[in-house]
Amino acid sequence: MPEWLEIVVIVAFAIGAVFFFAKYRETAAALHESERMKARLSNDLNRYRDVPKLRALRDALIGVKALPTDDEGNEHLLLRDGDLQLHHLVLRREANALGKEGTASYVKDGKEVELQELE
């Protein structure tokens, strides 16, 4: 085989290898970007997974229909969080009119806690 033919074949294979690895890197980068976007969109969906439950809680608290009550007048509500863990809420409705100096509060673990404003 002539020497110039060997050089042409080697150069052709080298150019082919460069194009192959460039295409491989491009495909790997696109796959990586796809996986990153899938994870981001999945996190966005998980963030809003609780919205229907929060709407149901809001409707239950301000709605006309009362929640189930016990003998002491406490209302009971079962909610699942984003990890599908069940939480039992015991609520007590009080009709308090807050003045300018008054603050809203709730009871957590038997202690009175002042309600913080959402920002």
C-alpha cells in the first residue's frame, strides 16, 4: 500500500473520530440538560402539590360547613403534607375582634404563640 494512502486513511479516521466525539459530547450535554430540566420541573410540581389541600383547608376554616367537632367544641382536621405524612389538626374557633393593639395568636403544644404576618 502506498504511503500517501495510509496517511489519507489515518487522517480520514482522525477526522471521523473528532466528529464522532463532538456529536457524542453534544448528545451527552443535551441529555444532561434534559435531566436537569426534568428535575427542576418535578420540584416545581412538588411545590404546588399541596395547593388543593391548602384550598380545602381554607374553605373548611372559612366555609359555612363546620368541621367535625368533639365534646369540648374542638374541630378536627386530617391533612397530608407533601411527603404524604398524615397530620391531625385540632382547631378551636374563637370570634375575637382585634383592635389596633391586638394581635392574633394560636396555641401550639399548649403554649400561646403570636401569629406572624406573611411577607
